[in-house]
Amino acid sequence: MEDEGGLWALISVEFCYLFAQSVQEIREAIERRCGVPAGNAFIATTHTHGGPRDRDAQNWDRPLAEILADAVEQAKAALQPARIGTAYSFLYGYSINRRWLDKPVDPAILALRVDDAQGKLLGLLSIYGCHAVVLGYDNLQISGDWPGYAMRELESRLGPDITALYFQGGAGDINPLVEGVRKRIHSGKSVRAIGDVSTYYGPREGSWNIGDRGGGTFEEVAELGTAYADEVVHLVGTIATRTPDQPFWSEQITINGAAEPGEYPNRPTAPIPTDLVATFDENNIPTELMLLNMGEMLLVGEPGEVFSETAVNIRVALRNMGYNAPMLASYANGWFHYLPEPAAFIEGGYEPNWAMTRNISRNYQGKVWNAIKPVLEQRIPARTPAR
């Protein structure tokens, strides 16, 4: 995307994660080759658990950063006059809160539509919060999981020349709800939430853990991918595009995500597998927040696994502030595992235990809001009310 303020790159990668070091290398490569300033590259992963790892050099015949720069180079070569538009939709019935099965999920879908000057669709970005774990630990094939299926379905249906990108929303505590999961929920056994936070349909003994995705099938990938594509096709068809009336802008803010001294008197000490960790100082964990505004769309990028509740809270607060189409994009510009809501640390369980093991502050999301709020207050748009 280009306007009078410069060039921006929106990059969606079908990996589980990208460490901050990989993000830096990718940004340097696209700045050198494509002229996109490093601060104008918004890079997020779809979080497919069937994707390759970024730091394993043997996965690539060339440096990973150069391969991704190829895609940006091709996109830049295809620049043409364009119009954009944004709208919300929702998808119920295909996601479930895996910590508390009786708590809400975030059903929101946000789509950015890009048309050429004559109104023909060129591409789209859509965002929704649901872990890409239809396929479980027993899948040994490289796969984009349900988001990959959905994007290929969208590109097939909407035209051979369009590009469909996907970012994850608040997916940190949200799993797919597909046919195999529904059957196991109603199998007659008790159902236990991930991290043993809660249990349903009976006692914990002999229960099935909803975090166990062994047995997931490609038919279920198609089930969720098709449902999502159906809704996005409808959504994109409702969007009217126009030339933006305000320049694009982006800002990067770095906060120290580490816990304060004494915050965890009984912090878990279990070692983290070395292949899942980048080198870091546990008392100084610089994590990047990125804000990107294009037309009415405002992306708030966080570098890790963010809860559904956080995504809703950010969206509500920013709408009240005057932004018409804000959306959280998680797994963005780095990866620091789980970044839960403060209340989750009291509840315990899998996700906050990961955060404590890494010494991520229980008030991380409070730090995020305190960092981005003053920046966004200075940039409140003068726009028509939200539709």
C-alpha cells in the first residue's frame, strides 16, 4: 500500500510464530530491496501449528527474510491506483473458549477491501480470533490449517488475481469448534478445559481435555475454512470503497513486558524448551506494539498470544475514542508466548503459567493500554460516526 506519506507492507506468514529477530531481518530485507521503511512493515503470523519454524535455517534454500522480501517486491511491482473500504461482520458457532467453555468468544470479523480505480476487487485482509489448531500433534504435514484453507477458498471464489490475507485476532484462549470437537464434547465423558481451569459434564476424573486436538482432520479444516470464507465473501460484497481522505500512518511503541521485582514470589521454574525461546533478559523484555491506520481501519499489533477478552476491550475502548474500525492483530511483529489478561493469573492454568515462566508481567495488558492510549488520543480522526 502506498500513499503520499510513503510505502507500507502488510505481511501475513503461515507460521506458528516469528521471533523478534526474524521480524528484524525481514524488515531490513524489504527496506533494502523494496524501499519500505522498517517501521512501515506490519508482519503477523496465522499461528498455524502445522507450519515450519522460522529459526531453522535448514528449512530454506535461501534466507527466510529474502524469501518474504520476494513477495513484497512482487506486491510493489503490482502497485496501481486503488480504493479501500472496511466493515465488520461476525461468525458464531465455530469457536470456543478453551479455558472457560461457558465464557464468551469474540465473534468479530474485520475486513479491509482493496479495489482498483474502476472498483474491481484486488485483494483483502480479514481478521478473526481462533487458534489454527484444527490439526493436532498427530498431523505430520505442513499445513496452513483452517486459515490457509479459507484464504485459498477466498482467492478461488473471488478471482484468480486477488490476494487474500489473514491476521489472527484475540485467539490466545480460543480453539476451533468443529465436528470432531462437538462429538467429543457430547460423548458422555466429562470435559476439562485447557490448563485444568474448569470442568464440565461431571468430575475431572476420566475427563477429556478440550486442548487435546489429536485426531483433527482435513475435513474439519475444510468445515471451518469454508464457513469463514462464506462469511467473508458476504462481508466483502457489502463494502463500498473510496479514496482515503486521511494519510496512512503507523507507530511503533516498545514497552518492557517483564514483571516487577517481587511480582511473582512463587514463579514457575520449569525450563522452557530451548527451541521455543529467543535469548532474552528476564528483567528487561522489550516487546513491540504497532499501530497501523489505513482509511478507517486501525490495527493494534501485539507480539504474542492475546486473549479474546483483550481484543473486545481494545475494540470497545477505541470505538468510544472515535476510531470506526479498530481491531487487535496478535502474533504481530514478534512472539513472546502468552500475554493474558490480569484476571487469568489469579485463575491460573496453562496460558498464565507460560507467561510467568517467561517473567511476563501479570499487568502486561495494562502496560499496553497505558502506552498506546496517549498516542491514539493525539490522532483521533475527524470522521463520520461508525456504521
